[in-house]
Amino acid sequence: MTRKPWPRYFMDITRLVAERSTCNRRKVGAIAVKDKRILATGYNGAPRNMRDCMVAGCLRDQRGVPSGQRHEICRGLHAEQNVIVQAAVHGISIQGAEIYCTHQPCLICAKMLINCGVVAVFYESPYPDPMSEGMFAEAGIGLARIDTLNEIKA
């Protein structure tokens, strides 16, 4: 019997975290990992003590905003943002951590993760944001897609 490889193990957990999402459009999960230990988790959804999109409805859907545009009018935080917030609230540094995400981070999240000092980002589903990819590359932070059947794709 063989053991599940670490990247697949962490991506499976990330998908489970995404199940807590309250976004009507896309369920996204993220975890911060260092030395094979989970430091923090996050999923996309409304800030604490606020109505989420499952209750209030999606502002971007109501206004006909296409996917990937006008993030500023969304009620929710992204999963990567919530990983950073949860780590900060609990006094946990994610500097030097790897981030596992169900989806490739957007430009805003990329900039935040770069400033946190993460060393690598692994994702399962691509997200069309070449600026995000460029930021990670310029910052020297590894960005790789994990294909759960074939593991890491360069």
C-alpha cells in the first residue's frame, strides 16, 4: 500500500475547506502549510457577522459582472485573503509557508501573498490572470498547478 503524496494530501484538504464557502459563483479554499503542517485555512465568503451571498445574493450577478472582473463590488473575501487574516488573528506567521489553493490566485491575492513572504503557491484550477503569474515570477515565488492525477505541472 502506498501513501498519498503530500501535494495531493494538502490539495484534498484544500477542497474540503472550499466546501465552507458561501460564494454562489465559485467555491474556493486555501491553506497555508509550513514544514508539512497546516498553519491556517481560508475559504471565500463575506466578512464575519455580515450576510453572505447565499443569504443576500451576489452583487456581481445582480449587476451582470463577468467572472474575474470588478472584485471590489463583491461582498466576500477571497480564500487566500482569509488565510492571511486567520493567520494574523491567531498570531501565526505564514512567512516561508507554501499556499495550496483550489484556484490560481488573482492579482490582488498574489500581491498580498508576496508581501507575506510565502515561498510557493500550488493550485488545482487555472484562473486567467497573467498579471498574477507575472507578479509571482518577478518576486521569485514558485507557482505551479497540481493535477491530482499527475501531480505537479510546471
